[in-house]
Amino acid sequence: MPVVVVGGLHADARRAAVERLLREVPHSAALHHDASAGPSGTVRRSVRDADGETSWGEAPLVNDCACCALREDLVPELERLADSGLTRLAVVELWDSVEPRAMAEVIATHGGNLFQLTNVITAIDPSLVLACLSNGDDLAEAGLAATPADQRTVADTFARQLEYAPVLAVADSPGTGLDDLALLRQLHPCATHVSIGSGQLAAVAFAGTAGSAGFDVDAAAAAQHPACARLPHDCEEQGVSTLVWQRRRPFHSSRLYAALEHLSCAAARSRGRFWLADRPDSLLGWDAAGGALCVESAGPWMASLPDAAWELMPAERRTAAALDWHPEHGDRCQHLVFTSPDLDRQGLLSLLDSCLLTDAELASGPGTWRHPTGFDRLLDSAA
């Protein structure tokens, strides 16, 4: 039984995409877990077809976590639909703030001979993209937290939903401008964009069934990893810009840390990987949305590993390092991407370049680079 995941914070667009699939594919069924009742201790599960709801039930919270309850309840329900032999396509409609990666990996891992994940779709209202990316509120403040301990923000959750899915189901919203569509294209240029009303959703839902092993969750995860992410290209369109900044010189930790507040607010979305002079072996990930920046260690630079360790790394990681290789620095590099309307490109370039080691600092050697900075607290406390 083919299974497609449809998610996204834009609930009206998501529901429209699911309803369209149910109408386009005869004998299809949509499975949805509503986590809005999580504080009461349960998650409501419903199954519906094109004519309406066919069954419902409740799943208890697992470890006070609505997403955990969804994972525990999802596979048995998919098995039940597959065993019936009557469901041509199962549509897993995720609740608002549930991110597709975790659910996609659960489905792909447990499908066996009964069901197969064929694609992942995020439904988007283009007129709301900038507002979501600019929203630094906690999910709890917006009534969208999946657990009382959920510390995600609206902006970073939306960014991951948008960038993970290879297909974006785009609503025909009357408030959409050309700049909204340009922003959407620049944020995820590798995605297939399908209008919800076009009649093409069924085709992309079954895309992973024709002689393939289905949706590749390993490749999708690799595409999100800072070391080998498919980052956008430099672009300017309809007042929206994407600036790609790449350098082969390490950051001075103190100067970069002092600039973080400005850099994190300089664009609606920024991400990538970077290199600190006093941490030459650590590949660091950069992920910013809604004015909040997450900096974390994403493992070692390949250049810091012995040759024998290369074969132990994933193929995507080795390929990315080889494409980035420099005879002196290996794969160590700065690769940051900033996307936003009204982007101050020249100001960003100047500020980023000013945070790099100078020629004199490079010549003075590593002994002069090490100074305690806020990065020690950020990175060492998370280790």
C-alpha cells in the first residue's frame, strides 16, 4: 500500500491538499492525529475518505509527548488499512507542528511488505511564508506545542517542514504576490512545486512506486545535514535575494560571536556550515529563522580524520567533502546562505568578512587565536 505524508503549519492549505488527494485517488484514505488535545492526555485519531470520516479513536500520550503517541499509533493503523486490501493510497496528514522527517522515518522503517512510503509533501500558503519565517514565538505561545517541554519556535519548525519535503503543494491564495513566490522558490529551489488545484498531486503522491524502493529517507536526511545540505544558489528576484557567502579562511571566534545578534536577524532565513579558527576539527552548523540562531557541532571536518576513517562515513558525506576539497584546508570552509526580501547584501558581506582572521592573525599562528568566547558555552554545554 503506497503511503504519502502531507504536513505543514499552514492548516488550510494542508487540509485542501489532503482533500484533493482523496478526490483524485479512488479508494484512498487519510489518517490524521490531532494533537491539540494533548494537554488532556490523549491524541485524537481519525480516518476519512472523500465522503467524510469513517472511524476515529484516541491514543494515550506516551511520555507526555503527542508526537511519541503518534509514532506508537501510526504503524498499527497503517497495517490495518493495508491488511484490508481496500486502500489504494494512505495519506498521513500530520498535525500542524509535527515535522515530517521523524514520521517519514518511522513509516519507511516499519513498512515491511505491507506498506511503502512513496513521497513527502509540505502544503504551503505562499502569502504566509514570510510571516512564519519571521515568527520567533515559541510553539507553546501559539498553541502549537506537541508537548509541554516543546521549545521549538514557529519559525524554525516551519523552516524544517518546508526544506525537508521534496514536493511543495502550493495553495492558490489571493493574497500571494510575486515576491512571495520568489521567496518560496529561493528557500527551497530543489523542490517540485505543485498547485493544489492543478490535478497533479496524485502523480507526485505515487512518485516513489514505479520500480523504486520508495522515498529515500537516508538521502532526505543527508540533504538536511550541514555538511552536505543542498543549499540555495545566489539569486535576486522580485526584491528577494539569496546571498551565498563562501570563504577559505577561518572565523575569529570573538569577532564572530560579537556579530551573531546582527547576523541572526539579517535575513528571514540563513543556514550553512562554518569554521572557527580555535576549533579547526569541528564542522559547525548554522541555522537561523525568526531572529533566533542555532549553532551546533555537526561532527568533524573530513580533513581532520585519518584516511582509514573515511570509509566509515556516509557516501553523501564523502562526496560533499570531495567536492569542497582544497589542497591546503581540505573540506574546511565557510558556506553560509542568507535569504530575505530587502537583503543588505553589501552590509552582510562586509560584516562576515570582518569576522575572518586577518593576514597578520594567520601569520601569528594558532597560539594567538584561542580566547574564551560565548561559543565555549554554546558548544561545550551541548556536547
